[in-house]
Amino acid sequence: MSSAAPPPPAPPAPDDRMTGGGGPGGSADAWASGGLALGGTLMVVYGLFAVLQGIAAIADDEVYTSFGDYVFEFDLTAWGWIHLIVGVLVVAAGFGLFTGAAWARIVGAVVVGLALIANFMWLPYQPFWSIIMIVTGLFVLWSVFNYRSTRAV
């Protein structure tokens, strides 16, 4: 009759929810969740600014000037329509992010990717604003891709 002690508990699996630290369910999730809310807010604000940019470019071609010749040169009215359409899509996806739905994150990532491309090509017309929007778009993409829902599937 030998009485063996019970084996020690196994370490938590990487998928287990931990209360602190960088694991899933920890402080990193709080950052990503807060980042997703901030990303949605930034998307709505960015989209509204893009709509206003588009309206200004459509209404009057003299609002923006180009600083030299670039490969990606379009008529300002065309740029206005591009910014208007992308802006409306970004606003819609930004409101969708507040629900936390997976489709909103996918659509948000796609339209922010389009907005990043549009802002890169918009650099000759508004360089400072384009750089700000590119950095903001990169943060939104980070928050969309790093968010992990704590709800059971």
C-alpha cells in the first residue's frame, strides 16, 4: 500500500484565459478591445473627413494644388469621387466595428486598405494630411487584426 501524491497541476495551455499579462484574455486583450473601439471611432472621423475632402474636390477643382508631376496624377474631380466613395465605406465599416462583428472587421480592413492606397496616391496634393491618415490607418489595421473576441463561439 503505497499512497502516491497526486500529480501537480499542468501549466495552463496557451489558449486558456489568464487574468493578467500578455496572454489571451489579459491586458493585451484590453488594449486590443480599446484599440478596436478607438479604431472604429477613428474610422468614422476619417470617413467624414474624406467625404468633406471629396465634396471640396468635386465642387471646386481649385481647392487643391499639385506639387509637381507624379505618376499617379488624376483629375481632381476624379479624386473627389474616390475620396467620397471611400469615405462613405469607411464610415459604414467604422459603425460596424462598434458591434464587434467579424464581417465589420473584415470590411473595415479592406476599406482601410483602400483608404491607405488612396492616401498614398493623394500625397502630391496634401502631403501632411496624407501622412497623418496613413499612420492612423495603420493603427486601425493593427487594432482590427489584433482584436480577439472573449465571447464563446
